[in-house]
Amino acid sequence: MTKIAIFGVGLIGGSLALCFKGKPELTVVGYSNRQSSVEKYMKRGVVDYATTSLREAAEGADFIFLCVPVGKLEEYVTELGKLNLKPGCIVTDVGSTKASVAECGRRLEQNGVSFIGGHPMAGSERSGVEAASTNLFENAFYVLTPEETTPPEALERLKNLLVHTRAHLVSVDANSHDEIVGAISHLPHMIAVALVNQVRGYNENNGLYELLAAGGFRDITRIAASDPIVWRDILINNREVLLKLLKDWNSEVEKFAVMLEALNGDAIEEAFQTAGEFRSKLPERRKGMIHSLYDCYVDVPDHPGIIGNIASELGSARINLSNINIIESREDVPGVLRLSFRTQEDLDLAMELLGKTGYTVRQ
């Protein structure tokens, strides 16, 4: 029997637990320092058993997943280093920065214990164990960052276990990971926060900014609402990469300033053209670090009960609608509904159904 210990059974840790739980050769143990969390894990059935004892969870484990915030990782590694971990035990994490984590994890590499950094590039608009799902990692990239000293057999054992997630496994060195993820996730989060705060400043003198910033502005800056504590730790841990990226970003913004000052319409057009061409090559339906929006917009007449009718149509077809938002609804003017779904499959089915029913649907 293979024992898997998961420290931090939230969205990521809980989803991993569900991927492993129920396999006859695997036992999944959840750890939290709060008894209320342990009881919640057991009540929701995401683990085989749970404990508030770090020693009980870790000792004898074949695999330990540290699904804790990056800022707490060193604390957990220090505690694990005091224990008599099973020879051959593999310790891994799920954080979005890897170089600093690798340095921390090297402390555990003794007595046959291996630390292999990991980063499942999938997420959700929800958080906590309540949002855990066996499908969270399916078709997502799961990045592993082994060291040159990592025993090949240890890496192979971890890969064989992670097959249960149905993710696409990719191995890369920790520094390259941080550079890439910094550019495609960490930098966009900083830009979104800066942009929202810029508009917030303007709004202090003119409330129309807030009033008119609905729709597109809210959508493109939604990641600015991410957890402040989590992102504080991520940015600090990847600061060297991000400082370079910010310099490059300032350079790109300065190019637009030069174009505008020179009234260079051709250069502006070319910038949009080249960006559009590159963006069109990006995978549309693969899970990534910034979770996708599965939204569509429906034009609806101003008739009583029309929203209920749409919801009933979707419910009868067993299509799971996660949210509905009235974008515009005025007397004698067609309204617009934004329908949100949890999966691409539900979105596709909904658009097909509503289109056949006579509604005008678009993304």
C-alpha cells in the first residue's frame, strides 16, 4: 500500500487527493493544524483519513505533497526535516515559483528522500476544499522541476503517480519555469492590479470611471481580485525575474508613447497586427495558470419570465449554469445576459441549445 500525505487540502490539494483516492493501492492522508479542517476533509470524503499531527501524516509516507502557500513552504520543510521520513520518500510541492522552492527543498535530500518541485497549471474561480474536483488537472500542464541530482527512478515514480491526474506532464529546470511563468502569469497580475489602481485613482475625482468600467474592463482586469496574501508571497519569491520583466514591460509601453507622440498610425497598426497573429496561435481550450472564462452573451427581449425560461431550458438539458448576470435591461430595449459555466463542454452545449431555440448567442 502506497501512502500519500497531502499538507493543505484546499482546491489543489483536495483535487489531488480526489485523483488518488479510491485507487486500491493508494491511501491518502490529509493534514491540517486545525481540527475543524480535518473534520471538513473527512466529511467531504476527499481523503481516506485526516490528522492534525504532522508526524502522523508524514512518517511512513511514500509521497508528501506540500499544497501550502509559497510563503509557508520553508516552515513546513523545516518541520519535515526534523522527522524520520521513510527512505525513498518523495516530497513535492504545487507552488507557482520553483527556484526558491528548490533551494528550500534541498534540505530534505538525505537518507534517500528526494524533493521534486511541481506546479499544476490549473485553477478555478473558486477556492477551498469545497471546490476540489477530480477533473481540475485534466488536459492541463503539470510542470515538474527535478534537479540534476534527482534520481531518475524518483522522478519516474512521481510521474507514474501523477498519471492519475490526467494532466500533461512537462519537466523543465526551475529557473526556466520561473521566467516563463513570470511572463505569462505573474506579470499580467501585476499589470492588472496597477491598471485597476490607476483607474481607482481617477475615480476619486470622477465617479463615472467606476460607473462605466463595467463589462470589458472588469473582465480583462478580473485577476486583480486575486488573493493578496498568496500573491504577495509569489511576487517576492520570484522578484529577480519580475524586476527584469517589469523593465521589459516599461520598454513596450514606452514604444506606444513614442508611436502616439509621432502620430505613427502604421506602427500602432503593426503592433496590433503582430500581437493578434501571435495570440491566434495560442491554444484556446487548454487549461492554464489564469483560468479561462466560459461565458457567452445572449440577446433577450424585454418580456416577463424570459430569464427563467432560459434557465429552465438549460436545466432541462442538464447543463450546469454557474452564474447569470444582466448586463443591460431597459424598457423596450433588448437586454443582454451573460451566462457563465464551469467547463468548456457546458458552454458549447448551452450555445448550441440556445441557438437552436432561437436566441442570438455570442462569445
